[in-house]
Amino acid sequence: MSSHIAIVDMDSLIFTMFHPNKVLDENGNPTRTEDGKRFIYKEKTPIEIIESCDFLMNDILTKSEATGYIGFVKGFNTTQLKESVNPEYKADRNKESPKFWKFTREYLKLKWSIDSVNNIETDDACNITRMNIKDSFI
């Protein structure tokens, strides 16, 4: 059996894992604001976030038929070098982490052995890892 290693960039997946649930009406349909323009959401509980993390990780590994994985999540100073060259790099992004970012990241580190990446961006760490591990994929 050959190995097939998944390299997982957790940064965007974490947003999916803690994204609020749509509020459903009595028929199971998503409810909308009075003007009908937006869905109404309810924050996930910590247990729902954990279930979401486990579901998504299992889904990725099952569907990809990976025999193993390495996952990375943003740590510290991930954009500092690029910002020193170009001060406008990601300047339009909110610097504050979302409410459940730390909770979700810490759960993934504990349960799924996801590694924090410091001093480089997560997608760069993923690509460097992929280039150095035979039969790996992002």
C-alpha cells in the first residue's frame, strides 16, 4: 500500500468549522431577515464546533483516501516579512481574530495534531511540505 499524505491548510477551514448555523423555520427552511436579503444565523455551541471539526477532518481524509495528513494553522508573525516589503500587503484585512478562532484552533491542535506555523504563511508551509514529501497533496 502506498502512502498518500494530505497537506491541510486549516486557516480557511476553521472559518467553516465555527461558522454559525442558519436558523430554520417550522418546515426546516432557512429563515431570512424581514427584508429577505440575508439569512438569520445562530452561533454554534462549543460542542457543535467540535462536531464540525471532527466531521470536516474525517470527511477530507475519507474522500481523499489519504493514509495520513499534516495540517497547518496560522501562528505568529505570518505576514511580517511580506509586510516589510509591501506595507499594503493584506492591509484591508481585519486584524482581530473572530470570536471562536482560538477555541477552534486549539481543539484542532489537541485532537488532530495540527501544527502552528510561525514566521511564514500557512499556504507557504503547505506548499513547502508538499514539495518535500513524496505522494503528498494539498
